[in-house]
Amino acid sequence: MRRGIAICAILSLALASTLAHAQDYPTRPIKLVVPFAAGGAVDVLARLIGARLADRFGQPVVIENRAGAGGNIGADAVAKSPPDGYTMLQNTNGQAITPALYRSLPFNPATDFAPVTQLVASNLILVASPKLPVKSLRDFIALAKAKPGGMNYGSSGIGNPLHLTMEMLKHAAGLDIQAVAYRSDAQINTALMAGEVQAAVVPLATAVQLINDGRLLALGVTGAKRAAVLPDVPTIAEAGVPGFASTSWQGFFAPAKTPAAIVDRIQRETAAVLKLPDIESSLKAMAYEPVGSTPAEFAAFVKAETAKFARVVQDAHIPMQD
């Protein structure tokens, strides 16, 4: 009896300590790891939201770019960080794709992270270099089929949503196009404008202005409906590949075992930031839909996305990576 009372007392003290720690949090800068190079869509969004989170927390939110291996290098660094709320990961749906693509990983995507919140939902877009002699998706498909293995596309790493979406499109349209690796979508866009690569699937957020300026040629939005910021650009399904649809997202993850009270605090503050008028305006301009889901909602969503992408990888016959 006394032992039971003592255990209850210890647990109560531990809970009280955790809650007090969460109420004080944060007392020092927060590191937000972006697993891609600076200037890309994830980095741009991280800096936009991070600046406003810093205002709300009263502590700096420091963006650290740790690019490589399709986002796995940065994710691994966060997975192995102390679970105290001072190291966070901002990742894409690549977080849900990697389990189906790699034979082994230095971390477990399902158990080494605490999902915090989905930040945004977004579309990707298939674009071509303005130097390529095509005007539409049908033109592009015809050219690629006339030159099997003779065309290329920009990719930011195996397993990245940009790579996987292009591989899905290749499978759906029966194309043989070779990947050329870059460190970020920003570098892919530069290579497209220079004619170093001929096409790519890139985030709509960082491509809109380049498309409007005529520096990239839009061939089709990857989602099920047209993007409000580019209403004249058809979906890929409308443009020549019936039934094709693929969307993207970004979210915050903490190391597993981060106290729930701290995870909840980060989610609440992030959701509040996403509702700020200037942030909403900026997200709309970048063709993002703000979400701000709860940790439980985001965890369920990531689980469902992981199962979905496992089927996609299998259907696209993408080989397992070492």
C-alpha cells in the first residue's frame, strides 16, 4: 500500500515537473532543421513561419539547412536529437515515402518522431525548360516517346516527392526519361532556365513567378484540380494523362519522446501563426493551403500517407534503394 502511494507521488511529481517545464518553454533558441538546401520551397516556408514563431515564443527560431539523401540526413539528425523541444524538423511528404524506398535507414520514420502539425497542403507542377521545343504536356510526351532515354529531368534526390511524382508520371505515360540530381528545387529551377535539364516536377510555390515571367513553361498541375494562382494551367489529368493526381504537404516533427505538453504548445503557436492575416496572404500567393492540424490528427494523416505511398512505389516499380 505504502509502495503504491509512493509510486503515485513520484509520478505526480514527474508530471508536475514536465508541466512546469512546458510552461517555461522555450528558454533558449529553437533549431528548425530543413533537410534541403536554402532557397527551396521548404526553406522559404520555414523562414516565413519561423520568424513569426520567434515573435510568439520570445526566442529565436534558427533555420539549419542539412541537405542530402532526399531529406534523410536532416531527418536523421533530428531523430537523434534530445527530445526537449529545442530541435524540430520541417519535412515534406518525403517523410512518409522513405519507408517504402529504402532497404535500411539510420532512423525509423514511424517511431523516432513525434508528429506535431501539418503546416500546409500544396500542389506540385510539371514544368519544362523554355528552350525545349514544346508547348503542352502532349507535345512533351510525344517528344519523350520519340527519344526514349534521350531526355532528362531535374530531381532533388531519390524518394523526394518531386522525384516520386515524376516517376509516377513516367509510369503513367510510358516515358523513359533520365533523372539528374540537384540539391534543391531552387537549383532545379535554375538548371531548367539554363537548359541544363529539360523538365521537372517542382513545388508550385517557388515556380509561380518564374512561370509568370516566362522563365519556365508550365505543362500541368499535379493535383486533382487547377491552382487558383495559375487558373489557365491544366491539371496533368486534363492535359493528357487521365486519372493522374499527386499532391504534397509540409509539417513539423519533433524527436520521439518530446513531452506532449511541449508538442502541444508548438502546435498551438504554429496554428495561430498560420491564421495571421499576413501569413495567410503570403501562403495564398505561394499556392499553399494552411492546415495547422493537432498532433493526433497529423499522426493519423502521416500513417495513412505512409501506407498510400507504399502502394504508389510498388505500382510505379521503383526499386528499393540502399
